[in-house]
Amino acid sequence: MNESLLAIIVGGMIGFAFIGLPAILVRTVYRRFRASNEKTRIETPRTYTQQNLSPLVTLPGKQRTAAIFIVMTLLMVVWALMVGFAVGVFSNLIYIVFLFPLVLGLNNGKMLVDMIQRAKIRKASQLVFLSVLSAVILYGTFHYSRYIGFQVKASMEIFSELDEATEPENLQVTKAFLDSALEEETGHSGFLGYILYEAKEGATIGRMFRSSSFNLGPVLTWLYWLMEFGIILGLTIQKGNKAISKSFCEACGNWHDGEKHLGGTASANESVLLDLIQQKDFNRLGTLIEKNAELPSLEVYFQGCQVCGKSHSQLVVRRAFQGAKGTLRFTDAAQTILQPTESLLLLNQLSFSGD
């Protein structure tokens, strides 16, 4: 157990020098860039004056959009390498069924959501491409880090001393020996031979506790690996699909926070309310609606950017009433598109209740 633990630590140090350090460096640069953007967005004043009535900001050109997508893709690849390596190293010590692919999938999905928000990805084809690419790299790195640990363990069995076992020349000797043995056993050397050998030997569950360990065998091992990859890919696509369905402001690029409740009024005022909205008379509209109107009522919601006020938005009016079982129910009554200048007037004259 002590030799295995030592081998895992040494293997982790070797792999960290080639994968972990570059990954952390790129990730640190990205986080600083993200923090700077967040600070700029937070410090943007939310008061709307006449100077906000400037023409719409043009969208970034296709070349810039493509460049951002490429950079974010590279960052996601680096993140997949880093997470896959870290989890793979730890799995050499103890492997918990289904927990590890869940951790990998959730981390990969979180990074994809972050990328979607930064690169403003809207196409399903891009979502699928990034999900498959990152999942393959993540799961491949996971197994490759285990392959590094496999080599270090073998080197420590051949050479008794730690310093001797971790010398580059001796590691190369061990790798050559393993390649020969793997090729004789599976017909392939290197990483592919290792994977085929592991599948032939069968994945062992609960290897830290030998008395309760269970070997899956070759067939179930392949099926389990396929299931692991499916979990990682499924969680990644699921999280990305939720993010890609959200809307963002085409003028400033900020993501919409969702609907904001402006208030409501009695159902008897429906015709008056709709007329005021159609006339864009937001001053009188503000005097008509109240924060908490009694049911049945008409509720008014705002959908649009609350940062720059330079993009199109809409007002949504819904009828609110109690259902047969006492539950609160809504039906749409009207939707009105607002021009940027109209959105500014609305935001200036009406306060959000935050519901």
C-alpha cells in the first residue's frame, strides 16, 4: 500500500509538470480576464439618462467572434486536461463507482456553461461539438494519467530505490519493458496496449479494500467505461443546453437576468392597461399598477437588458388567477415589443419589485 501510494505521488508529480502547470497558468490568465470583465459590468451605472439614447452598439465582426470561439475552445481543452489528470491521479489510490464520472461531468458542464456565456454560443451544433471534444479529452486524460501511474509503479518494482526508479533513463527502460510486455499480451504497445490490457484484466471496484473488491471482467469493463463516458457527455450537454437557451443583449453582450415583475392591477382594468401599453404611456402605467395586486389580476413583466438599455425588449402581460385546486395559474394576455428608447423610458419611470 505504501509503495503504491508513493508511486501515485511520483507519477502525479511527473504528469503535473507536463500537464498541470501549463493548465493552471492558462486557467489563471482566464480567471483574471473574467474577473476584469465582471468588475467592468458591475461598475456599469444602471441609471438611464439621455446619453443612453445613442445608436445601437454593433455586434462584433465574424472574425472577432470566430477568434473568441477558438480561444475559449482552447481554454476548455486545457481545463479538460487539468481536471482529467487530477481525477485520474487520485483514482489510482481509490476508485468510487459512478462518483468519478459524475465529478468529471459536472466540472466539464460548468466549464462549458462558462464558455457559452463568454463566447455567446447559440448554435446547437457548436454545443454538441464542444461537449464531445471536451468529454473525449477529459476522459482520455483521465485514463492516460492512470497509464503514467502504471509506468511509475512498474519502475518502482524493477528498481528498489525511489531516486533510481524515477530517473528519466530508468523510466525509459521501464517503458520499453512494458511496451514489449503489452505488445506480447495484447498486440499493441503504449497507451493503447495499456487500455486493452486493463480491459482484459477487468476493472476492479473497491480496490482500496481488497476483501470487498469486485472484478467486472472484460465485457462489463468495456460497458462500464462506455457508461462512464456517457455520464460525462450527458451531464455536459445537459448543462450546456440550459445555458444556450438563455438570451443575451445583442448591444452590450450581457446576459438577461430573466423576467422582472413590474407589478399588477385588477382584472377590471385590462382594457385600460393594454391601451396604456399600446400608447407607450409609461407614466400613467406606473400609477395604475401596484406591487401586489389582489387575484384575479393582470401582472406585467419586463424581458430585456437592464444594463445598457440599447436593445429591443418586450412587456408581457399575464392574467393571474387561482386554479381549481387553489394553485396560482397564469395565461398570457399580450406581448409588446419595445424599441431601445422606449425601454429607457420604461426603466426610468418604473421600479422593479424583484419578484
